[in-house]
Amino acid sequence: MRAPKRRRSVRADSQQVPPGGGGGLEQGSLDDLDLISRLPDEVLGTIVSLLPTKEGARTQVLSRRWFPLWRSPMAPLNLVADDTLSDNDTRVAVISKILADHPGSTRHLSLDIISLPGFLAKVARWFRSKTLTGLQELGISNWQEEKYQLLPRALTRFAPTLTLLNLSYCRFHKHTTLPSFPHLKRLSLYSVGISDDYLQRLISSSAVLESVRLSRVRFARLCINSRTLRSIKLHPLRRKGGELVIEDAPCLERLLPNFPNDGPATIRVIQAPKLEILGFLSEGISTLQLGTSVFQVWCSSYDNCAYDIPIHNIGYCLHLICCSLENDCSQLDNQNAKNEDFGSQHYWR
């Protein structure tokens, strides 16, 4: 009886490798199987840039092929400067070293403002670093008692290239000219001190803006004019007479007040032909205007809200606000659905 033939191993380049001898693959065979390292430097640089900061830096120890990539211009820096990078005592030194070692440019910078002596002066210096040239995404989270005042020069420097701006517990300087943001697509503000005029100009000056999220942001009257905006999500601090006006938003699809017992007192949608989804409608919103139709909301209790809908315009209103994404049929869902976190919900779709 013949013994079964031994199968020959095949290398990645389709060349046959003789069996036996040593009980394992030689180094040359391992290199041949490393298909990722064969990718062009530009592709590998993109991979490194999308990794978290620590993991991106650790690719330098993988091999000689990977060693120079993290510090090369082909791998734009992704710097997440929070407690995942280092503890508070060493963070200043770590951030300073990274910005000094990396030649730039920078794809993403996420920075926590912490309570350390001299930290704000360091932040001002970092924002002047050549490494941050071409910054695309900027996130600032402030963990101090007072709101962090954004540096006008930093905003002016980064505005031409930013595609994402995410700010928490910050405030804009009152007496500076707000730059335009020609490439900004996503804007998120949480508990940010900003005047109605600044906020309105920030949105209108962003020519390709697609998404706006406003959480705990005060405004008396905010008018939206945007040719590209597709989604608005808001949880404003309630203010007597607060009003949101959608004057002209031809691409707007979602308007989401995201907290059922809060919101601007009045929402007016003048021109938004593609609007498909409205979020929570509760006692926080007393007036809802869609085109020429006005919905008056009254509540006798938290769980008992009613919507006074003008009957002669009901068909037009349903066409505007009730579009099912699954089957493109118009439908109205105004049921009091219980939710363990929010209580009564009024979600129109």
C-alpha cells in the first residue's frame, strides 16, 4: 500500500516551495505572504492615518517596511489627545513630542482641555505647529469649570481645510470676525457659548455643510439658509420665545428635536421640499409651522398632548411630513409610545 503523497506548499507568488527541512516556513516565505506590505506607500499611509494614535505609532516596530510610514507625509497625523493617550501628568510632554516628531499634515485632532498649570498656553503653541497644516477634523472637549475660549487665530488658520468641527464646553470670542468654512460638512456643538448671529453665520458660511447637531446651545431665533444641509439635530436649552426657522433648505431630510420635553417653542419650516422625518414633538414645542400650515400643540399633562391640525390643509401636511423610507408611502405615526428613558414620545415620520 502506497503512502499518500505530501502536498507541496505554494508561495504567494505562485512559486512552489520544496517540502520538509526545518519544520516551519523560512523568513523569505513569511515575507512573500505579507501581501499588505506590498501595497503602495500612499495606501499604507492611509491605513496608518486611520488607526488610533497609539496603534498608528506602534506600526513602526512591525518591520523595516513600516518603520518610516508613521512619520512620513503619506500618513497624515491622527492625534487623539485624551486619557487614552496618556495620563494628565505626562500628556503635555507626549503631545509636544508627537507634534515635534511628525512632519504633518494632520487629518484629525481631538483635544481635551484639562486643568493643569500652563496648559492653555501649551494649547496656543500647539495650534501654531506646522504639523497641524491642512487639519481636516477638529474636536475640542473642555473639562474645566469655565468654558474654553476658542482662539480666533486658530479658527482662521484651520477654517479653509476643516471638514468636521466638534466643540464641547467652549465659547466663541465676541469681537472677532468669523471665518468661512468652505469644506465643513459636519458641525457639532455641545454647551457652546455663541451668539445667534455667530451661529447663523457659521451655518450659512459653510458652503457644503450636511449635518448640524446643537446640544444645550442657547438661541432666541435661529434662521437656517443652506443649499446643502441634510440633517439638523437639536437639544437647545429652553428659552422663552425660542424659535427655529428653516427659511430655505432644499436638501433637508431630517429635523430631529432629540429630547421629548424640550426644544425651541416654535419651529417654522418655510421651504424644505425633501423633509421626510421630524423627531420628538412634545410640550416643549408649542407651535409647528410647515409651509402655510400651522400646528398648535397643547398639553394638559406630560402624557397627554394634542396637535391642533388645520383640516383644510391636512392632505398637504401629510405629504410634507409623513414619508416612509421603506416603501415611499405617506403615513402618520403620532402614537404615545412609552420609552423607559424619555417617557412619552411623539415621533412623526
